[in-house]
Amino acid sequence: MKKGILIVVSAPAGCGKDTIVEKLFETEREIRYSVSATTREVRGGEAEGTDYFFKTREEFEEMIERGEFLEYTEYCGNYYGTPKSAVTEALESGHDILLKIEVHGAENIKKMFPNSVLIFIRPPSLDELRRRLIKRGTEDLETIERRIEIACKEMTMQCDHYDHYVINDDLEQAVNEIKDIINKKRESL
Ligand code: 5GP
């Protein structure tokens, strides 16, 4: 049976990761998406069960207790976690699955699944990142600065465990680079 690939995509907030992944799924329809659980507030346009499973802290902590997460972390004051069931089900049935998670989660996944493909997306620059976050307008300035602080850390010292680095300067090019990475991994199996 065909083996499923576990693909992890990380990027500091505002690097265009969501747009890249959306565009990737337009053509790579057979790849499944791992919907994470989170305690952060719902943003405009987000849907329960599609973007995230939105939980209260209490509900999330119960899920931790029950061992329902493959990995989870606290980021910017909120919990985020990857439910175990969807990932194991996909891989066991030979389907590829993509996780859009931050650096600590990615590191943990790599330890559990050494054969996973870890891709880190970088913005062209930190100034550009700040501009994109302000333009997006989903967070207040204080949160944006916190996210930029995390982004700096992520980009300088916490991303050396990734297999591939892609700069999101040109959307089309970034998506194509990711498709190439996935295809090469498929060929190597
Ligand atoms: P956002 O609030 O912008 O949707 O996500 C904040 C950060 O949490 C992003 O880097 C996102 O990729 C990450 N994230 C989302 N879900 C998970 C998860 O299940 N586990 C981990 N470790 N990080 C996640």
C-alpha cells in the first residue's frame, strides 16, 4: 500500500502561510488537512471544524488529560494542539496529511515521525512581516508586536530542525517549491 506523508508547514504569523496552503490544496486535493484544536478566539471568516476546533481552556485541558493530542503547545497565551486521531487514521490508510503548526510542535512531530517533511516559510523581511500583520488587521498592535517577537525567535534560533526553507516573496513560486518538495518525498518512498 502507498505510504502517507506527514507534511508540517510552519511560519511566523503573517508570512502568508494560510494563503500558501490554500493555494497548494487547490491542486493537491488528495492531501488531507489536520484541523487543530485551540483556545484562541474565532477570527472573522473562520469556521468551527474547518479552520480549528474552538475550545475553552477547560475543554482543552480535558482533551490533554484524555491523551487526545499528538502534540500541543501554548502560543501567545492560548493552547493549540494536533488531535491524534486524524493524523494516525490518514497515515494508516496511506493518505498524506498536512499540519500547519508552530516550531515546538514541529520539533515534537519530527521526533515522533522521523520520516515527516518539515517546511519552514520565511517572510522576505521583518519589516514586510510587520506591514502584513498590520494590514491583516486581525490583532491589536500589542499582539502584533508579541507575534513579531516570537517570529524573530522562531526565525533565528528555533527553526534549525526543518528539512526545507521557503521564502514567501512570490506566492506562486513558494507554492511550486512546496509542491516540488512533496513530490520528491513521494518519489523517495
Ligand atoms: P493562529 O492563531 O495565527 O491561527 O496560530 C498561531 C500559531 O499556532 C501558528 O504558528 C499556527 O501554525 C500554530 N498552530 C496552530 N495549530 C497548532 C497545533 O495544533 N499545534 C501547534 N504546536 N501549533 C499550532
